[in-house]
Amino acid sequence: KREVLYGTAFAQKAIWEHQHPADCRKMKYMAFYHTPAGIGSQLHLLGQALALAMHLGRILIIPSKDSQRHFEDPTFCPGEAGWHCWFQHITWCKPKGDVLKIYGFPEHGGFKGKD
């Protein structure tokens, strides 16, 4: 049995099930574009984006092309882009169709839509 931090199993299960649906074809997506910030702030904003995506019933995705994502090391993780070097992929879905693009700081007037 895998151990988890006490009290987090429910949240981890809810996030996993939301981000890994049985059928990705019918899902809506939300792409989070990073903002210039340090690594801790980037992860914090990613967590807020995940909460918003779950609230909106969308799967959070991280675009492979994002000019503000600077924490990559192709020598350490060949073939991986972004957070996938250090963490599991955020979803197994490949977005098609309805993708809401967001960027910005939620605490300063909210995330902004992106064309």
C-alpha cells in the first residue's frame, strides 16, 4: 500500500480522477500559460489554475510552447518539456476542441483569457 500525507488521499483521488477521465473526447480543457515569476510562485499559480479548471469542469493542460516557462533542463530530462521533467504528466488527455487559454495572476484581478 502506498503511503500518502495524512488527510490528502481524498484530494489526491479527486484531482487524479478529474484530470484522468475515462473518455477524453468529450472533455473541455483549460491551458495555463505561465507568468514571469520564480519557481515557487509558478507552482502556486499552477495549483490555483488547477482549482479553477476543476471548478469550471475543464481538464488543466500545460502547453508545450510557453515563453514564460523557464525551469527546464534538456540535458537532465531529454525529450520532456516543462514540469514533466520532475512530476508526472498532469493528464493523459490530448486536448482537442474547446480549450480556454488563461494567463496572469489570479489575486490581481483574476486570470486573463488569451486569444
